Amino acid sequence: MPLSEHEQRLLEQMERALYAEDPKFATSLRSSRGARASRGHAALGVLAVLAGLGLLIAGVATTVIALGVVGFVAMLIGCVLVYSAFRAGPAPAAEDASAEGPQAPGAGGSSEAPGGSGFMDRMEDRWRRRSEDGQ
């Protein structure tokens, strides 16, 4: 279902507010370099799981136990690859934020001061007004 024009404008407004309040976080969400590597590892893991499943079924069908064991191991390795691909995605962004932790609060406080109230405050006010108008 496509978004209405009003919803698209609100979404664009929220994006601009996110960039204004925390540009480092916003750029970390947009960066696709790590996402590509994670997608590649996840795709490789899924292929390994499917190949392992095929080998496992072939081992059961032919009663060759070694083939079934190899298939199980391939499935296990594929699952580990998929799991590590999804775990590795957000970790670098968190490490970057923790590495610059002492410097970030000073920068965040100065960027909020010129803008007035924060994005979340404005959204909460809108929510309160909407619920008051509905009653």
C-alpha cells in the first residue's frame, strides 16, 4: 500500500529531524558497505543450509551415513554463517559510538540547543494534541 502525500511529507520531515539531531546515527543507518557484506554472508549461509539439506536427504535416501553427516555439518556451518551475518551488522556502529562516547554528549548537547525542543518532544506534543482533539 503506497503512502499518501501527507504521510510522505511526515516521513521526510522525520528523516530531516533525525539528521539534524544525530547525523552520525543517521549516516550509520544509511551506510550500505557493512550491509552488503552481511547480505553476502547471509546468502552464503542460506546456500550452505540448502546444500546441506540436499546432502542430508541424499544420505538418508541412499543410506550412506557419511553423506548425511556431511550434509548436517554443512547445514550447521550455514546456520552459523547466517547468524554471524545478522549479529555482525549492528555491532560496528555500536562500537563506534562507544569509542567516541565521551566526546558525543558535548556535541549532542550543542546541536540540540539551537534547534529548540527535540524531535521526540514535538512528536509527543502532536500525539497529545491529536488525542485531545479526538475526545
